[in-house]
Amino acid sequence: MILVGDIGGTHARLALARPVVAGWRFEPQRILSARDDVAAAVADFLAAAGRPQLAAAAFCGAGPVAADGSIRLVNAAVELQPAALCRATGLPRVILVNDFAAVAHATVSLPATALRHCGGGAPAPDAPRVVLGAGTGLGVAIAAPRPGDWCVISGDGGHADLAPLDAQDLPVWQRLCERHGRVSAETVLSGPGLARLYAALGAARALPAPEIAAAAWRGEPQATQAVQMFTRWLGAVAGNLALTAGARGGVYLAGGIVPAWGERFDARRFRASFEDKAPFTDWLRALPSYVVTEPQPGLWGLATLARESLSRHRLA
């Protein structure tokens, strides 16, 4: 039995992972509000599950992994401490990784049915891939193949600078600067970012991201413009990352926003911005992009990591 926990800035998801033919089944699952004492939440979860015998435990958090193995979330006052999680699980060690590192690990084992192709050609199997996703923040990771395995590089690419794409974007970008200071990719490409973008377009009242999307689907002009600009900027940032990583293995869109939009996600608008990087337009046009439709890719990646760790220990 493997315990997995995806600790985000808004919600914490805990589950017991069981291997099945198609990959993993996660049950029971518990979704909690983000809280300071994650270890206490883990102990409560295991007690409610009847204190199962655990073979391994893996957790991810929306923040960088520190030198001591801990993770302090960027967008919430939450810290994941290895020692506290070991005490809560009764295990001598636990796995702690960045949340998008977990998603990157998932993309190399997810079935094709968990990915929706949204442009480009076929992935090169021996090439790096980029994973990014907008939710409470903007997560980014790179997965690169190595003999018999994958190396995942997590970072904080969501906090890299965001530039206006053309004259249409410039006044909106300037208003974002005036209101929020330095404009990073996450300033716009996140749930709070979509709300900032909507406000910068002159919306009369503040709305959260799901309501802005719903208003856009109804045809409300400012909401529609906000979603369109969000999509264009997402394509531009994804294209920048693809160029940086040499991501001939593809670009994978996860997070809480784009997968929730489903078929309403404007893949054509996304790809136009993604590919608009002369002299590399043709090179980028060949790169595939996917929306990750697996509901819990972070948990999937954590379970896969834990299983691989157990296999390595058995062979050691």
C-alpha cells in the first residue's frame, strides 16, 4: 500500500494508491483545505483508513524542495517536513518532490486515454518534454530521458518574466505592472492571474476564475477577451519553455484551469501563439501538445515514483 499526498496552495489531496492493470486506483481519497499541519492531516487520514500497513509514502508540494528536503509552499503558509511526515506515517523515509515534478513523472506512464492531443505532430520518444499548468500558481517541470529511466527537473519557471506579445497586449500589461509590480508568467497564468487579467481589462466587478470562464462561455465580452488573452499568453510561455528545453517529446498542459475547460479550450489560439517564434516556427509546429485529462496526475506521478523507489531498494 502506498500513501500519496498532493499538497497545493488551495487543497490537499491524500489517497491510498493501489496498482491496477491500467495504472493506479486512488481510494479512499480525501480532499482537505490547505492547512499548516500537514503531518496531522496525514495521521488523521491514516487513522480513519484503519491504519493500513504502508510500503511507501510520497508527497508533493507547490514549492521548491529545500536542501533539507522540506517544501515551503509558495502560495500558502504551509510547510512539508520530512521528519514530521515520517512520524505521521510510521515510515523511516518519505519521498518529497515539487508538485509539477510529480506531474512530469506521471506523463511518462499515463495511458494515451489520459491525454488529449491539441496540435502538432507525434512526440519523439527519446526527447525532453515540458509540463506546465495553471492553478493556484503556474507550475513548470521538464522530463528528460536517460538510459532506462527519466530525469525530472523541477524549477520555478512560473515566476519568470512575462512580456506583452503585441500592441494589443501592451496597455493591459502596463496596467498589470501598475497594480501588481513586476509581471511574471504566474501573474496572469493562474486562477488569481485570470482574475487580475479580467480586472485589468476594465471589468466592473471582481470575479474568480471559474466564473470568468463561465461568463466567457456565455459570450460576455470582457470575460471572453480575458480568456483569449490568457490562452495566447499560455501558448507563448509554453513555446518559450519548449525552445528552452528542446522539447521534441511534447508539451503537456495540466493544472486546475485548462483541463477543466475541456473542449472549450481554444487549442488553435494556443498553438498560434506557441508557434509564433520565427525562425523556429516550423520546428515548433511539429512539436505535439496535449491536455492532461487524468484527474489526479500528481497522485499518479507520486505513486509511480514510490513504486520505482521500492524497486531500487529491493535491488540494492
